[in-house]
Amino acid sequence: MSGLLAGKKLLITGVITDQSIAFTVARLAQEQGATVVLTGFGRMSLVERIAKRLPAPAPVIELDVTNREQLASLADRVREHVDGLDGVVHSIGFAPASCLGGGFLDAPWEDVATAVHVSTFSYKSLAMATLPLMSPGGAIVGLTFDASVAWPVYDWMGVAKAGLESTSRYLAMHLGGQGIRSNLVAAGPLRTMAAKSIPGFEQFEEAWTKRAPLGWSLTDTEPTARTCVALLSDWFPATTGEIVHVDGGFHAVGS
């Protein structure tokens, strides 16, 4: 079998619809020769239905990244489908409504804690839950939205993403000795289900389509997914702790 990911076995989280970045990663990974296992949370029947739209069948495992028991049993449940993992994709984020849309100054700690647990700490949790399955050369790839600046309406999710970016660097440091890489992809705004849940997110859309040097499509998840696939491959063997921007170049230009 040929392809960038020929023979590799991947665990991919975050497939909710076929507009999900994670779905496109899974599709491209299969097309590039990988065996894919998916995780789902909540609406499992929906995830299983979406999984059938992939080029090849992909099993779906239930995973709540805040549930200790499910995390503890994850490796054994993955082993029911594959004998190990070469890569993991973290495409998970959530913040209660109070944490988004301009409520930064009023959001209570309980809601902020939920946002950080699901969107930040889960990156470390997923890495440790899958570590027993990983061998040297393995890769963990997560998705972020540039947290180097403050964005209107993004509020505490922006803080959570900043934490995610730092978490990835620390994982890179602590797992590097085992030959495991940790990198993030900072995508521009895409009309995924996650984006649609953020009040006022269209403010990002207008700015991006006008200012990105390469232009920017709000509906095309393929550029972001291709970058994830590349980072999961053997073509970035000495790259870890990195954030790769896939945003049409928006991050590089001033207003």
C-alpha cells in the first residue's frame, strides 16, 4: 500500500459532521493508507452514521475526555481494533455559553473550569491515555485558533487555546525522550459546528476573507486537514512543540 500514511494506525477524535475538520483528516488519512479509529461523545449514533461516509469502515469508540474511567480503559478499547497507534488527533473543544460572545468579565469560574478541562487539559489526558499504544516516531496533533492575541467574542476559549498551545509544548518536552512528537495546527475560521456555536464569530470571517494574503475559504477544511496529515506522517521527524498556521497567511500581516 502506498501513501503518506501507509500502514499507520490513527485515533481521531472530534468527528461530529462531515464538515468537521476531523472528518476531513480521517478521510485524507484513509486515502493516504492509514487505518483509522474514531472516538465520539454524546450523540454516538450520529458519529457512527457520519463514519459510514468515509472511504473505508472506521470503528467508533465512546470517549468523554473528562471521564477518568473512559480514559483509563481507552487503550484496551482501541486494542480491540488495532494493535497499536502511530498517531492521535485531538479535535476537541467546548466552552459554556457564558464564556463566549463578550461575557469574559462575567463568566463564573465553574464555567471557565469546564472550558479549560475540555479544551486544554484533555490534550494531556488524551496523550497519556494513548501513550501505552504509541511507539517512537508517533505523533500527536491538535487543533488551535491563534491564541497569541485576544479576539472579539472568543473570550475564555481563547484563554483555553493559549493553555492548549502551552500544553503541547510541555508534552513535546516530556514525550520527546520517547520519540513522540506533539504539534498543533492553527486554522483560520471555518464554518464548523464548533464555530457556529460562538456568537459573533462572523466578525472573524469578514476580516479573514479580506486580509489573508492567499485568500481564505470559510468552508474548505482540506488545507487544514492536509497539514494534520503531514504532521502525522514521517515527513516531520524532527518537528515538535510547533504551531503550524493554516490561515491563508492572516497571522503574518498587520491591519
